[in-house]
Amino acid sequence: MLREQDAPQQVRKDRVNPAVFHVGGYSYDIDGRAFYISEAVPDIVHLLSMQEARALGLSTQYLAPAAIHL
């Protein structure tokens, strides 16, 4: 859950950088800090359990990051 937002947000891992998560249009690092964003972003104030997420209809399927080609 994000501060000042009543609805839970779907979390998606970044397909290129597995240390980045996208939540409600914002990007966060694995510590929950804004990732490369200069504007203010809402704080993450609550993480849902898998059971809570399923009950709210959020996807709990993990998609592996795309292969990284160097």
C-alpha cells in the first residue's frame, strides 16, 4: 500500500533490472526507496501477504526477468 492511496497497487518487477520494482506508476529499489526519480513519490506503508493479495484479486504470479545480453 502506498501512502495517501486507498487502493492496493499491483507490484511488478523490472524486466531488465531485478532489483527494481514498479508500483502504481512509481519505481522503487529493493529497499523501498524511490529509484532514479527526482520528483516526490509516495512511501510504501504496508506490504500485503500473498493471501491478502489473492483475496484482493491482485496477481501473485512471478514473471522472471528478461535475459540480460552483454
